[in-house]
Amino acid sequence: MAYLAIDYKNLEAIMGLLKSNVYAATDALDCNEGVEFFAEKSKESSASMAEVYFFIRRPISKKYKYIFRRLARQSIIKTSLKITNKGIRGNFKKVVPTYKIGMPEFDLDETIQYNPLKVVERTLTYNDIYGIKRQRQKRKVVLILDTSGSMYGKLLLNAALTTSVLAYNMEKEDFAIVLFNSTAMILKKIDKKKPVNNIIDEILDSEAVGFTNIEIGLDKGLKELNKVREKTRHKFGILISDGNYNRGKDPLYLAKKYPKLHVIGIPAGNDADRGIDTCRKLAKAGRGKFYAVKDYKEIPRALIELLSQT
């Protein structure tokens, strides 16, 4: 039973208590009533409840930890699906010379260009109309996420949300996920399948620690991307970082080796101008797009916008 009287209907009270006394708040949640509260609030405010999990994941008892983690994961998936559904999933348009019943679109300009007289005389048949086929171009993508100590705070929550958005947007395509700080680890290999649940759970239990070594993150990402032998313009890396590296060499030389490297620049706590400038240079060296976000919450939607254009 909880050791602290608390209003379970008030999410703001819980959040305030977590920030002032995480152990007292954990005691209040470490019971059946706390689980019921968490489950109910997850339906209303998914992102906030995932944030609650990051506060309590260490001190909470094992009895309830996996329940809270599952609820946090479900809330992240729910939010990511809403974001993903607004994105375009790597489709490209192909014009074909014969329209067939069932095609969702036709190309008026092409039809007029090749059949001007038939248009005027109104003698067009299905064989004269140019149809449009939407085909999915399989992309090969490596996502490289900064999880260094300088990125602590809400970054891990957004890392979980961002990787979930990527996984659902590219569920039938090839992608890898690399996390880096002082070292780098491959969360998902580009040539291996891995359930989204497992990916999110590993991030939910990870730590934002260490220094920032962009070089080692890009190196790991490039090795994953190089496993894909075929040449395609739909093969690229996406770096998400504040750009303030304090370990490793200048990563520009690695950015140049990517077929294409896009960069999403996150606001840094210190020396933000230097970090954003580095992110911009990396994108330029990698012949990719550069996005600067003002808040961590913007990262998943910036990723969707980027994927919709590539």
C-alpha cells in the first residue's frame, strides 16, 4: 500500500511530486491503486505517462515495474501511430500509358499531350488515358541517435517515440538504429528483424550517459548502411544530435562517406550555436537535408516530414 496520501485523479499533482521527491511519488504509485491510476491516465495523456515511467523506473519495485513499462510502451506506440498515419510511406508516382479500372488517379497532362485530337473529339478510350500507379520504393535507412549525458531529460522518451515512428513508417523496409554516447551500440541491425516492442523496451531501460562522440556513431551507422550492396538513391542515414561532440575526431570526414546523410539538430543546453552549426555542416557534407528543432517534442514529426520527402 502507498506510504503517502495522494490524489490519484490529479496528474499535475503526481508530476509535481515526482519532480520534488521521486521516492515519495514512487511509494504512492507502487501499489495496485497506483497501477490503476497509471493505466487510466495513459488513455488520456500518453506522452505524460511515459515521462512518469522515466522518473519511477529505478526505485519502483520489480512487482510493478514491468506493468508500468508495458503501459509506457503502449502509450508511446499509440502516440507514434497517430504521428505515422500523417506521414507518407516512401511512395513514388509512376505514369503508365494505359489506364486500368481501379487505378486511383490518371495523368491529365500526359493524356492530352499524346492524344490531343481525341480529347477535342471526345473519342478517348481507357487505352488512351495515362494512368498513375503508386508504388512503394523500399528505402534503406540507418537512424543514429545521440543518447549522451548532455542530451539527458526528455530525450530518451523522444528517442523511444522517434524509433517507434521510424519502425512503423518503415515496417516493410530495411532500417537500422544506432544509439551513441561515448561508445555506440546497434539497437537494430539493418538486415535483421526486431519487434517494435523490444526496441522500445530497450530504450525505456537505457540511460542517457557518457560524453558525445558523433564520430563513433556515424562510423557504426555507415557500417550498417554498407551492408546494403545495391546502389539506390533511397539509401541514407539520419543523425539526431545537438552537435556538441566532446570525444572523437571531427565527424565531417565520415559524413562525406554516406550516400546521403540527413541531420535533425536538437537544441543543446550549452553552446547551442556551435552545436547547430556542426549539425548544419554535417548535413551539407553528407549532401542531405538539415532540420533544426526547438523542442524535443518536434523530433518525431521532423522525422516523418523527412521520410515523406525521401
